[in-house]
Amino acid sequence: MAVSAEGPRGRKEYAITEAGLTELRHWITAVEPTRVLRSDMLLRVFVLAQVAPEQARAYLRHQAELAGKHLESIEGIRAFLENRQDNLSVYGRITLEYGLRLAWPSRSGPNGPKPTSPEPGRRAPIRDGRVLCIGDF
């Protein structure tokens, strides 16, 4: 990166250098992206049966509320990108769509089926302080 222009109050505009562009192109086309699929939130859902049903429902309601707020902010970005055809907007819409699919993996979208609460009294089996896995049976 190099400073390509300077403006009032110390504002600087940056441009990518030829060496930076070469490295960027290499990174895009030759370096396999890291796919981090771990979600602390989903891990908690997986073991949600270890808390009382009312606590489980409260947790799920809270997560749904947070997801709704996140979706509102994403919708603001969608409105900005909607009718623009520049590269930033085109690839921005692709990125936005990917993010929405991660946030709402159901085909029916955010207004689709709601998660059901755990059955009262139902708990994951635990032995020696750890949740048992299928291979433990």
C-alpha cells in the first residue's frame, strides 16, 4: 500500500502497489482459505439439555434476538448495494448472501421454522463429568 493522495485534516487515500497487487492475486488464486466452522453458540445448543428447560428457552430467545439485530444491520448493507453495478457492490452482494446463508441456514430463511425447546427432564448422558458420545456406547 502507498499513499496516493492527501486531503484536508490529514486525510490520506491509499492505493495498492504493484507488488501488493501481485501478492493479493496470489493469495486469492493460490492460497486455500481457512474455513473455521466452530461456533461456540452452536456448541452450547448441542449441550443445552444440561440446563433447565426455562434456561434453554431463554438462551435460544436471546440468541434469536441477537441474530435479528445482526440481520437488521446486514439488511442496511443490502440496501446500499442493491442497485449498484461496480465491482465492490457485485462482489459485496455475493459476500452478503454467503453471510446471510450462514446466519439463516434453513432454506425457508429467517421467518422459517423456529427451534423447538428441549423436552422437560431430557438430559444428554454424562459419565465421569463429560458428555458421552456415540462411540462411548
